[in-house]
Amino acid sequence: MAGRQKEKEVPDEVHQNQILRELYLKELRTQKLYTQYHVNPLRKVHTITRKPMSWHDNLEEPADDKFLNLIHHAAQGPRKKYPETQTESQEIGWYSEPLVNPERDDYRLNHFRVYNDITLYKAKMWSLGEDDRHK
């Protein structure tokens, strides 16, 4: 195998010119000249922030009412946007009004802290620093 190496023939100028011509014509066939440019819709667009001190960026522009209405609608809460819940998790807390009228005089629902003589005494002792709470 090592003994059967062929000598590489050096192509003459005519063959080299023919190879280059074919390569050139193939490149011309595949090239396309673009004169109109547009944004690729499949590529994400990265926005560049404006310069705050630039005069041409700070010109007053008319407000777009449709866009402002859309933004204000999106900022509303779900109870103002929809008449009923849209998801299962919205059902919890959708009706936030209390079911029972919170009367402060009804002792069945309101268990306030009541101070008697002994509870006032112990509360005062604890506030002064006596630490016998756990005895």
C-alpha cells in the first residue's frame, strides 16, 4: 500500500481557469441582491431604551386613547373586569363581604379580653418585669 502512491498531477492553467470559472458561475447563480429590507417576524425584537436628556426623544406625542383604555382595563381587579369567576382559584375570596353582620355587642361572636381585679393585678406585675408566667 505504501508503495503504490500516485503522484499528484499539477493541473495546467487551462484546467485551473475552467475550475475557477465554474466556481464563479455557481456563486453567481446562488447570490441574490436584496434592495428592500424588513424585520424578520420570527426573531425576537430587542428594544433599546431612550436617552433621557435627548431632545428628540422627549418630544410630546399625542396620547393613544385605545392603548390607555387597554392599560386601565388591565390594571383593574378581577371583580371589576368580570361578572363571575374565571378560574377555580378565584372562587376563594370572590365574595369578600362578611356573611354575618359584625355587631360588636353580640357576645356569641366577639370574645373580648375582660379584665377583672386579679387579671389587672397580674397584667401589671408582668408589665413591671415579674417573670412567673410559666410557674
